[in-house]
Amino acid sequence: MIGFRLSAQLPPEPRRVNDTVVQRFDHVYEVDPALMREHVQQHDFPAWDTRRIVDSRWEHLAWMHAHWADSVVSGEELMSSGE
Amino acid sequence: MTATLVTDPVIDELIGICGTDNVFADRSSRVNRARVPAPFPVHRWAEHVPDVVVLPTTAEQVSEVVKLANRHRIPVVPRAGGTGLTDGAVPLRHGIVVDVKLMNRILEIDLDDRTVTVQPGINMLKLNEELQKHGVIYPDDPASYPCSLVGGRIGTSGWSLIGGRYGHTRDLVISFQIALPTGELIWVGDGGGRKVRKSSTGYQLKHLFMGHQGTLGIVTEAVLELVPRPEAEFAAFFSYPDYETAWRSTGALAKSGLATLAGVVLFDEWKLDYLRRDDEAYIPQSDDVRCVVATAMYGTTDEVRPGARRLLRIGQETGGAYLGDEISQGDWASRHDRYATPLHGRLRDGQVVPMSWHCEDASINWSKLPQMRREWHDIVARLGDRFRIFDDWGMFAYTNGAFKPWGDYLTEIDVGIWEQELDDASWDAWVTAKRDIAAVAIAHGGSISACHGACRAGEVDLVPAELGGGWDVMKKVKRVLDPLNIMNPGKYLLDQAYEGDPA
Amino acid sequence: MSSTERAQGPTGGTDDGPGTAEFVQEWRNAAYNCYSSGHKFCREVCPVMQVTRNEVHTPTAFHANVVAMEQGLLSIEDVARDYVHCTQCGACELRCPNTLYTGDFYRFRTRTVQLVKAVRALAVDQGIHQPGWQRWVEETDRQRSEPVLGEVPVSQEHVADWAAGLNLPVGGETILFCDCEGAFHRTSVPRAAAMLLKAAGVEFGLMREQWCCGGPAAEMGYTDRAREFARHNVDDWRAVGARRIIVFDPHDYITFTEDYPAWFGDDYDFEIVLFVELLAELVRDGRIQLTRPVDRTVTYHDACRLNKRKGVHAAPREILRAVPGLTFKDVDHVTQWSYCSGAGGGLPIERPDLTAEISRRRVERAADLGVDTLVSACVWSERPLTEQGGKRDDPIQVLDLLEIVALSAGLAEEPA
Ligand SMILES: Cc1cc2nc3c(=O)[nH]c(=O)nc-3n(C[C@H](O)[C@H](O)[C@H](O)COP(=O)(O)OP(=O)(O)OC[C@H]3O[C@@H](n4cnc5c(N)ncnc54)[C@H](O)[C@@H]3O)c2cc1C
Ligand code: SF4
């Protein structure tokens, strides 16, 4: 079954990307938690919420393209089709 | 000082004009109409609380409210979206806030003569959701596209991201109705016809009544331009190893003469460092990506595709490397509504703190960009040396001309300020820095503001210097049209217009 | 709507009631995070704002008030009523750039819904009650279910009347939780749910004694009461050895996946299954056969708590596309971030006029598409939507997704 389980919401341990950025999920960057200790504390962030935000972001950007124009021309395609 | 002028009988009169449901004198309504983004220092909030708020629904109500204010000599402050970045909608003398948000109706869509007539409280994104059903849009596209309103766009004479293709607010608003500071309703445009784009009759009053930050009246209705909804969009982002190359490439792209070109933006090294803090598009970029230039095109597919090929070629021939579709398309789509979020803020030890975003904008010619950029960063660096609450968020330069985007640039330096720690000393230092930033713009033959207006503390002091003899004319106009100094008093140093007046 | 009583002086003094200081301390950074942005990207997606256009009903004001309280400019008395104007749909906090662009990066996002609940709770703690909500919660306390108006009298005795004749067992590993509005008002929805589960061969039972989930009481600020209901329900689940709870109401889904974990911590080890997601799987796997054509032209109303608050929008569409005979005119789920029925967050109890207007606008948007039916997946939305749909010259019928699926699966007959 496809359900919510609290125990499954714990994010994986982060691995380091660079001095200030880490990664817990593929393609999702996060701030090094050490930088959010003194002045702003991070929220308790269940895994579903990270996924929801990341997906919503891309969906919103796709919506914006569609809001402004019927189609989006791809630079990569233009360059590979050459002249 | 004027707080006592709004007495209960005045409120009764306001209720008589706007209706019981649309007059608010409770504390929450007033405190929440005192501010706009990143405003005055938070500890001075109480100084800006208006006495009463009205939400009129018709032009006649607006007119009556302004006439009442003249009778009682009560200040009036127009408020639209409350997103303005020069504190235009912040009351300096308390008084009546005329909030136009309930005036958000579309009055007419004219597909023959290509206009849409609206009330001033409508938002552009919402308007375009309706317009796109008819194959047209109203292309005023600030980065506050989903939240600023037409009335505020006119009040500030705003700048649009895609103005290089479609023009800016002043080019897109054809005519409008405005309640003058004494309350009379008039229409202004290019000449008299409400849907006429070009006229040589009489003085060109449309420009006079735009960008005045609510000091010359309240717009109550506007006729706006319709353009065909674009068939195609193209965005290309290029990277460069150094500023000099990126700057030259920006010039070449902007001068390409491609009619579908909507804008060219140059992000400098500081901006890149800042974007690398938390932006998924920039974190993975290699270290030799030091500057980025973004371009966008809109139009018919038949124009955009060949134009895009040409644009890619110019970008590459002038030293740019195409950054790929994902960042080009993704980052561009986020420009219509994205701005600094507070957690971009960093102390010098790297700790994250919530900072508010202050952007200083100016109009600067292309040839002057490299030099003034150095001077601006130096000002902010000195500020940061003294107070840890300031953070340089980098600069961009963005094509500024309407339809011919090559001569001058909206140039912006973004500064994060940790307002929780703000005190009088750091505020004063900030105001001084703003004045210095404005002075640099003027010294390089530019203008203090390309889009927001220049009436915040600091830069406003230099408005007379920038305008020269024009400043005297501005004061005379203000005094003639607003004899009692009712409309948004205290803004733009315009109290000087009344100096020598018997009180 | 208006409030023209004059505040004392331009700034006024404020009298911090009990708990205000702790509240301000807890929300201080979150409030500054919005205050220092103040750009109001949230405004035009807010269903209440779209109607009232009154800035004190914006998330911007909801956050700024906390800063104003810290500055001594406002007190809870000044603002408590403003916070009634929220359906807790979640549009604003998702649309906020501090969530949408950077929430995942910083693991820190805008939480307007939580803030609204916290302010309402602070008001209740200080004895500031909204009369409708107070009555509602007291009634719920007495009857163990919300005082929804329906055919069936609300009481513990009648809580399972909706299942009459279905011979559903009590207890077991999998429990079907039936929301109050479904149990007492729109009983066709839980009946459809139960019949679909049976048809698919899913074993399940009902609770021994089902109480309100507690979510609404928590939404209105009565947190202690809410937790009592929650405690009872969790105990009842444990007592029958339940491990899995199936819910069809999005409000219950939120309560069980957000409030209960916050209240019970790591001990809370139930699997919470959302009916539409399960249903999409059952249809996909052929365990439910949709064979009977449904001759309707429909559009789907994205339930706010699914779409905006949980990111669930694909499953309902997948199901609708699998119904034979149906003409489905979809409006994408991002556009629907700014849609709402107005039925959530206690708004219909305190501001029925606003709920009605929000619903009217939603139904009008459906009508613009030329549909005859608006399909929802939220039983609470269906009452105001149905009312507005029925008032039109060209009436729009409102059906629950489960009702449509039950029709197509041959488990129910077309409503008259
Ligand atoms: C995230 C963000 C991005 C932004 N990006 C841009 C951008 O790209 N380009 C740009 O130009 N600006 C930008 N701005 C600034 C701001 O959005 C614009 O200045 C906008 O035009 C203000 O509109 P508003 O409706 O919010 O007006 P308000 O802030 O309410 O008012 C602005 C001024 O106009 C006056 N005014 C309001 N209504 C009326 C009326 N009916 N008649 C006469 N005067 C009136 C007010 O008194 C005030 O002086 C941005 C702001 C933010 C927060
Ligand atoms: S809630 Fe978010 S979008 Fe709304 S004003 Fe605050 S920071 Fe901006």
C-alpha cells in the first residue's frame, strides 16, 4: 500500500557537496545545517514536504512558461540542428 | 501632528461616501497599511500609522474622499499593492489611506482597437489569466508581476522585464482617469482620445501624472495596451570568465537589433557568488563561471526561432558559453516573480540570518557600467566593514530602453539588511550609503532610479541635484495642482513647494 | 466587515495577555522572515483575499502582526478576528517564494497555516472566543462528532448509520475512518468508499467508537479539546490492533499526518492511506473495473488540502480519465492553487457569507468551461459548492470523485 508512515519521513543523512551545501535527496541541495545553528533554527522537515516543494517549484515554472507563451524554443535543439 | 484631524464626524462622512463596510479605523487595519516591503526601520513603525483606511469601489467615491480631505486638510495616501520599493505608499503624516484594492474590475476588453479598460486595483497576472482566453495579453512584467497592481504601476511609472520588446508601464498605459489632488476627475492620455496612442494635441499630460508616487492624485481607471499572446518564448543564459567580457557581450546582444529581443541582463561576480549560496541552478556551476548574461525573446514562432539562432551566435562569438536549456528556461521562468528571500542573508562568518532585501536601482549608460559598479560595491563594502548587518547581494544591469534596448541599463545593487538588529546608528549609516550610491549614479550622467522612484530617505536628497531646473518646475506644478498639500505630503521633498506660504 | 471603532490614539498601548510573550518568541523569526520580504506574492492566490481585498486578511498581515506585537503596536485583541479570515487551504504558504524557491534548501519554509492556528489558540487561551466556533467545539465535545447539519442526527449512536446494510465488521488491521460530514451529511461518499473497498477485496473494518478527528477544533484554536479527541481515536485504533487507517476526507488526512505525529511523536506508527491514492492503484491494477459509462461533462475541483498542502493532484485526474463515457475538461492544478470552495478552516461557521461567495466563484469557473458536473475529492467542499451550483440558471451538479467511480463500477445508481 501507498501510505504515510511517520518513520519513513525522516530524511537521509546529508552528504557534502561543497563548503556550504549538502545533499540528502538526489538533485535537491540543502544548506549545511551548521550554518543554521546560531540565529535561525531549521524546521522539522518531513520527507514528503521536501518532495512537495521541489515538485511544486518545477510545476510552477512550467506554468509560468505556459502563462507567457504557447511554446518554449530550446537553445540546445537549435544548436544541434545547426545552420 | 495631523492625527487629531480625523475625528469621528470625519469618519462618519467617509462612511457616507464609501459605505460602512469599506471604512476602517481599527488598529490592525491602520498598522497594516503603514508599511511596504523592507520599509522604514521597524522600530519607527508607529510614526507611519494612518488614522483611517478606506476601500472605495468607484471613481466618484475616490473623488469625494479627496474633496473631503481638502475640506478638512487631511493628508491622503494612495495605496495599491503595497509592493513599492521607495516607500511611496507609506504615510508620512498619518491621515487617510485610500486603498484601491477593491477597485479590481475589468471594465472592457476591446479586441478591435486592442485595449483593455480596468480599475486600478487589478493585478497583471490576474488580468492576463482573463486576457489570454482572447489570445492577447497586457505585457507589463515587473519582477512583482503576481503582486503589484495597475494603480501602483502608474504611480511609480514602473519598469518591465520585457520592456525591450513591449515597452514599460508608461508605454503600455494608453490613457487614464485620475482624481486630482483637489478631487476633480480628469482623463489624461496622449491627447484626448482614450484609446489613442499618439497625439500632438496640447501638453503631454500622461507622463506628468505617472511616477509621481501619489503626490499628484489617484488613478481611478486606465486603458491599457493589448498585444498578441506570444506564440514562442526563448531564453538563453551565457556564462563568462570575467566581467569585462560579459559586459562587452551584453552590449553586443542588446545592439543586435532583433525585434523580438525582450531583455538582456548582466549578473556580476558578486551576484554569482550570492546565487551560489542557495540557488540550485548556480550551485553546480564551475568556478570559472564568474558572470552570467541572460537573454529572452518573445513573439511569433516564425520570428523567434531564427532570431534565437542569431542571438546564440552573437553570445558565443562574444565570449559567452551557453549554459543549457535547464538553467536558461528554469531561471528565466522564475524572473517574473522571484526576488531575494531573507535567508539569503549571511554574516561574514557564514551563519544564516533573515535579512530584508533593499535594492538600489539607477539608470546608467552602458559605457559607464564598469566604473560605477566598482564604486557601488566599495560603498557597500565599507558599510559591511562597520556593521555586520549589511550583506552585498551583488549587482545586475538590465536593458532599460523601451523597444530599443541598447543605450542604458537598469542597474541594481541588492543589499541584505538584518533588520532585527537595526538601530539608529546603522540606519543612519545606511541612509548615508544610499545617498552616496545615488550620487555615483548622477556623477556618471545617470538617473537615481530606473523603476522604483527616488523618494526614500537618502537618495531623495539628491533629486533636486539630478533634476536641476526641472525641480523648480516640479515644485510649481505641485503647488498649483495641490494647493493645500493634501496628496501624499512629505514625499519627494515637495514640502519645499510650499516654503514661504503662510501656514 | 467594517470595524470603525476608534483605537486609542495613533499607536495605542497594548496589554500583553498570558502566553503572548512565549508566542511572540516562538514565531519571531518566522514572522521576520515574511515581514522582511513583505512582497505579497501570496495575496492573489488567497481565496479570502480574492473576495474581501482587505489587507488585514493577508498572510503578510498575519506575519507582520507578530512583529507588531513584539513592538507593542498591536495586541491579540486587536487582531484575533482578522485570523478568522483563512480557510487554511495552504495556497499562500506554497506560493510564497520563501517556500517555493528556498523552503527545501533551508529546511525552513513559510508556515502560515500553523501560524493562523497558533494565533487562534492564543486567542482562546486568553478567553477571546469566536461565538460560532465556541459553540461548534462545545457541541463536538458533547456528541463526539461535529454538529454538521444533515438528515441523520449527530450523536455517537448514529455515527455509523451511513453503513446501514453494508455489514461492515468492526476492528481489524485496516480501519476505514469516516469523516463527520460524510457520516452525517453526505453519506453517499462513505458508502461509495466502503463498497469500492469491498469490490476490490480490501479487508477493512470500522472503529469501535469513532470520534471526530479533532482537526477542526485544532484549526479553530481549541487545541486541548482536539488532543482529547485524538487520544481517544488512537487508543481505539490500538485496542483493535489497527495498523493502517484509510481516510477519504483530505482534512482527516492532514490531521492524521501532521497533527497526530506532532502530538504523539515517534510512537505514532500507523500507516495513513489516502483513499484516492489507493483507488488510483486499484483501478490501475484492474482490481476495480470501471465498466459503466458515465455520460457527463466534468471538471475536477482540486481539493486544497490535497493539491496545495500535500501535492496530491495526479491520482484524482488519473481516476477520472479512466471513467468511460466521461468528458473531462481539466484545469491544471497550479492554476487551481488560487481556487477554493471556502469550506475549510472554520470559515463557513464564522463567515458563511464569504464561504458562499468563494464557492460561487469556483462554480462559475466550472460553468465557464461548459461542464454539467463539478467533481470534488473533499466532502466538506461539496456542501457549499452544491448549494451554489444549484442556484444557477444553468445548474452545475457537484459529485464526489468516489460517487462517480461507484457509478462507473456499477455500485451505485445515477442520482435523480
Ligand atoms: C519582489 C519585487 C519585485 C519588484 N520588481 C520590480 C520591477 O521589476 N520593476 C518595477 O518597476 N518595480 C518592481 N518592484 C517595485 C514595485 O512592485 C513597483 O514599484 C510597483 O509598481 C508598485 O505597485 P503597487 O501596486 O504595489 O503600488 P504601491 O506600493 O501600493 O504604490 C506605489 C506608489 O504608487 C502610489 N499609488 C498607488 N496606487 C495609486 C493610484 N491608484 N494612483 C496614483 N498613485 C498610486 C502610491 O502612493 C505609491 O507612491 C518590485 C517589488 C517587489 C516587492
Ligand atoms: S507570506 Fe510569503 S509571499 Fe506572502 S508576503 Fe510573506 S514572504 Fe511574501
